[in-house]
Amino acid sequence: MRTLCLLMLLGASAAAQAPASVEDMVAGMTGYLQRLTAESPAGRRPTSEKLRRMIGVVDARVPFDDLDPRPLGETAVYRVFSARWPVLDGVTAEGLYYQPKNAPRQRVVVLSDNLRRARELAAAGCEVLAPVLIDTKSTYSGNPALGRQTEQPHREWIYRMAFPVGRHIYGYEVQKALAAVDWFAGRQPAAPIAIYGDGEGGAEAVFAAVLDPRIQQVETHDFSLESPPLWQQPLYRNVFGLLRDFGDAEFAALLGRRFVTLPKAAPLQDAVEPEIHMREQVHELVDYTQRLVALSEYTRAKLWKELGSKGVEERFLTDVIGRLPGPVSTPNVRRTLFQEGDRWRAYAVQFDVRPGVFGSGYLLVPKDLKAGEKRPLVVVQHGLNGRADVYFNEKEGRGLEVYRNFGAQLADLGFIVYSAQNPTVGEFRHLARLANPLGLSLYSLIRAQYQSLVDWLVTLPEVDAGRMGFYGLSYGGKTALRVPVFDERFRVVVCGGDFNEWIRKLTTVDEPYSYMFTKEYEILEWDMAHVASHAELAMMMAPRAFMVERGHGDGVGKDEWVAYEYAKVRRFYDEAGVGERTRIAYFNGPHRVDGPAAIEFLRKFLGW
């Protein structure tokens, strides 16, 4: 009786026993990443090759002999031409060319939205090429044929599709500047080559000079990675890994005396403005990037053949997701009774991961567990803006419709269930902005949470550590492909409402459900297209059991895409002789948990 009364008291005070809020979780992660950023200068080892990869200057430029000049006007000192020159296959630069009437004292590439500095240099006797920069309007950031228009600046529009294929708006425009340097380097008579940049061109001028020693002098304005902090600057300035090796001081040290003030003379009034074809400039970069997307699956297949599953796994965890640095905090697990169900008890759990970073969730333990008995455990993971108790504590409404108390269903069947809280709730996207410049991602944090969690779960006397499974829906499905596939303690994984031809979903501008038209920028992962998409991630599960749950009416994609990507997984399992250990289960329904096939799959491969 005393025990019963105690349990009733604990149940009545459930709200007080809940874990710390997800807002507190996000705040802790924010502080942790800010500390890592502050500490990053101590470990920096900057090189030009690192920068080249970070901004995606990895494609061969198209050689050319001359510009395509068209005269626009002249002054007593110089002539002005509109110019166009090839850069990459199908990508051109266009802008103004200032040709001095006498031998040039210097040749300068000008990266600026303002022509004043170009005119000053031309008036001072310099030969100048001033390519047009992609602007921050949003006129062409959409697809009129689909009726989908965004407010993304053109620079962000390009950034979003380029990031997953290891390219960047910075890299594309640095290539345009370096193509101009290529042309200058072959001109006679020889003259020193310099570069000027301001506004968006400030960073690009610095990057170009670091990459190309032919650039002997640099003048730049409006360039800083630290003021304001990089994560608070426009999204299209986000560069994966940049602050790990570079900061303002490192760029200053690399360029040293090459930082100068270039010649200046009173600008002459040439009354010439560039004829800007922004639509063509944007569309050229879109088309080039989409070709990279189309070819990326062949690159992934080649990488898999060269490195094998373990090699691709290492590349993905290190270069795409990023490994959170240590030291790992002592877990200090706090476990309190949260709720009494008819067949199970739910315990609120909280544990430490890194200084200031914690994980949390709910552990459901069946009441019919016998002394000394071990049961299989299933981790369930919610989606975007979900709460961990949505898997077992819903009475009505949208949460019940989508998650169907699936965790409670499993616990009713006798499974031990852990429902994990992810930070993907409310205002969390800035975590990706803080993490990316450190070579980390949102899943660096989530994977660290899971590492500490699973290390604790396998110590519980009631848990059979050899029979652990995972079910994730939506953003939880993303977790399914980034956490348990790399942890062999999970013997079964079910990915619901997410499995897809993922790289196309991230980058296409020709389908309405593309992430190009949504606000979820945090799901972009650097150069993922050339390492592993959903099929390759699922293949890393083999010979462990892997299942896809797919609703015909799920708007995250279409069946044809899902089936195309899954066919690679099925063939891989079949050829490995374990075809019975994978399946795809379709159901008539929208973006939600279905359940029956997933339960059957979990029971079969967890032996329950």
C-alpha cells in the first residue's frame, strides 16, 4: 500500500518530474558551440588547399584567348567595353573592361557592386576587369512553371543547391575572378596583377588572393569573419569548416604585405554602366549545379567501390557530419517517474553529454517485467517540432494523428521503449550556423547525445543489449540514417517518412516538394552528394535489418523517387545474400506513423 501511494504521488507530480525543456537543450548547445568558436584559433592550421576545398574551387576552368568585348565609350585615359569570358563549362563571367590607352601600370580585377573604385583605378592607368557579382535580389529565386517563388536572395538560392555538392557561391565567383587573372597573366606587356573587393566581393578578393599567388596585391573592404560573428551574417556566407582553420588574423598573416592600397585617381565621368544580364548569370550557375547533382550518384558509386562501406562511413562521419570534440561529460543520468500507464511506467530521463550540453527523453518499462529478465529495447525518435512524449502521451489532436502513440503500442507489446528528445524544436536552426564553420553539423550534436544515451541504456539490467532497434519518423527518419546505421548496437532500423532520393530533394528546382522552396536550411550537409545519399547510408546497415515505411500520400516526396533510391538498397542486400533482412512497406496514408509492418519487422529481427 505504501508503494502504491508513493507511485500515485509521483504520478500526480509528473509535470515537476519532466526533463529540462528543449529550449534549455538548445540554449546549452548554443553556449557550447560559442565556446568552441572562441577556442578555435588555438587549433588553426590554414593552408590554401584547405580553403580551396572549403569554398569548392575544385573544377577546371575553361581556357580562352580573349574577351568578347563590345565598345561602350571612352575618356582621355581609357576605353570601356562590355565583356564576357568563359569560366566553367556553361558558366561565363560578364562585366566591364577598362582598357588604358597607354601601357598599364597594373592589372586589377575589381569585385564590387559599385563602379567607383574601378573608374579610379582606370583613371590611374590600370587595366581593369570588373565582373558582375550575383546580387541579393530574389527575382529569379524560384520556378514560375511550378508557381513557386521564394524570397531567397539570388546568392542564397545558389548557395543552397551548391552546398550539398561541395560548391559555394563564393567558389563560383572566385572562379570568375581567377579566370580574369588567367587572362591578365597572358597579356603583354607584363604588369603586376592585383585584386580589389568590397561588399560581397571583399571576402572573394581575399579568398582569390590566398588561392592564387599570381595576385601580388590585394585591397579589400567590408571583410571580416568575426564582426559580426559569421553565424549572424547572411546564410550564403556560411562556409563549412572555415573557422576551424581561418579567421581574420590568419588571412592577414597569409597575405601579409600583399594587403595594400591600390592606385587611385579622380574617377572620370565615363557615363558607362554595365549591361547586367542577372537572369542569365543566375541560371548558368543553377544549370551547372544541377548537372553536378545529376552526376553525383556515379561519384558515390565510384567512392563506394574504392573505399567500401567502412571507408565511406569514415568519410561521411568526418567530412559531412563532423565529429564533436571531447572530452565527453560523465553522464550523471537522472531518472524519475513521469507517468503510470496500464501496462508500463514512463520515466523522465536526463543526462550530460558535453559541458552545458545534455540529452533527455522518456524510458517506458513494461510492468510485467520479471526479476532478472532482459527485454529488447526500441528507441523512437520524433520529427520536426515534436516532443519526446508525443510517442506515448497523446489523447487527441495532430500529435495523435501523426505519431499514433507508437511508443506506447510497442511498450504494450512488451518492448522496453526509449523516446528521445531531439533539439529540432522552435528556434534551433542557428545551431547549424554555429556548427558549420567549425566543420560540425546539427547531427554532430545529436550523435553525441545518442552515444551517451546508448552507453547508458546497455548498462540497464532489464535491457538486452544485443536486441536494440530504432524507429524514426520525418526528422526522426533523418536521425535513423545518421545515428543507428553507424552504431552496431542497433540491430534493426526503421526509417519512416523521410527515405528519399535525398540529394535531388535538397537541390532540385523542378519539383514543388524540394527543400529549395522551404526554410529548412539546416538540413544541408556539405558535399554529401559525393559521399553518401540515403541508399548508401542504408547499405551501411547490412547485414543488420533495415526497413523503409512509406505512405503513398506523404508529401515529402513521391513513391517513384523513394522506390528508385530503395532499389539500390534491396539489390545490395540481395547480392550480399541477406535480402530477407530489408524491406519497404507502403501504406495508404499521409506523413505519419503507420505501424503494423514496422512492428512486425521489429518483432522479427529483435526476437520478440
